[in-house]
Amino acid sequence: DIQLTQSPSFLSASVGDRVTITCRASQAFSIYLAWFQQKPGKAPKLLIYAASTLQSGVPSRFSGSGSGTEFTLTISSLQPEDFATYYCQQLQSYPLTFGGGTKVEIK
Amino acid sequence: EVQLVESGGDLVQPGGSLRLSCAASGFTFSDHYMDWVRQAPGKGLEWVGRIRDKAHSYTTEYAASVKGRFTISRDDSRNSLSLQMNSLKTEDTAVYYCARGFCYGDTCYAGGNWGQGTLVTVSS
């Protein structure tokens, strides 16, 4: 199984900050990675798929990059509505797996 | 508008069974892979399993933690997805989400749209 390790697991940031979350994989793969945002009590929301393709309707301040064993999600200028937990998911092989999550909180 | 509505969550004793349903609307259900994803209280997301579309023979994939106990099925005529859960364990306690898959390039991604979730509690 492909294990995904997200770092940091928690980060405290201010509105307007640039934020980067990393997802490291136990095995290398190409672009079969997605990023989700989840707010408390709500279902996850797809932000990015194929490592760097922005889902329709997602603000352009979100971007994704990477391949191999390291992928990143970047929020260029953190907005109040971005405080949430973020998860990566790999679709390279079954079983599909998620990272442990990164909680982004207000500093 | 795409809508996914889960139902069937309940309190069940260890060793018991439960069937979850997901009613889909707003898209051509038969064209899409569908996934179940769960989230234990206060924990992260865990993929449960997937069912492919008719073109791919409705084949299924499961997480090791549920394989042999859970079965995913679909009824395209009713735009409905199901998760049959048998031999339930306390560690199966979670909110269960159904999610619409979509294909891009040579792979199919999960979670293009999600339901609101249904809570399954396994406890004596």
C-alpha cells in the first residue's frame, strides 16, 4: 500500500500568509494525487486533482505541484474561509489512501 | 445540481449488519465510478471502497480493513448506491460518505462531489 505522510500536521497562520502543505509518498508515482479541504461538520471538498489541476470553482490562490514522492499544496494568500483541514489522496494504486491531514488554524 | 444523499446510519451492536444507501441526482449516475469514504470521530478520512461503472463490469475494490465484510453495489435504474456492512466492529464507527468519481486522463479520481454523510455507531 502507498502511505502518504502530510507535513505539518498542524499549522498556525495569519490572513494573507502564503501556506505550503507537503504530502510525501512511500512509493513514487506520477500525477495521480488529489487534495481536499474539509471544514468542521462538513463533507470534504475537492480542490485539486492530477496533482496540479484546479477543480472548477476553486479560487486560483490554491495551487498544487509535484510528482514522484513529494507533492505540495500552496495557498498563495490565506483567506478567512481557508481555515480548515486539508488532505491529500493518492490514486496510483489500490487501496486508495489519504494522508493524515493538515489542520490550518488562525494565528 | 449534483446531489448525493446518504441514509441508513444507525446504532448497531458489534457483529451486526447494516445497509447504507446513497441516492444520486443531477448527473448521469450510470456513467460514474462511485466511492465510499468514512471518517471516525475526530479522525482523518479513510477510503472504504469503489464500484466501477457498467462499462467496467461494475467491478469493485475495497480497503483491507473492510474486505470480506463490506459489499458495494449499485442500481443504475434507481440512481442508487449501497454499502452492505456485515460483521461490524467497534472500529467501524464513523461517518460514511458516498462520493462521485470522475475520470481524467488515464485514471479516475474520487470525490468530485460528496454527500453529507451518515453516522454509523457500532457499540454494545
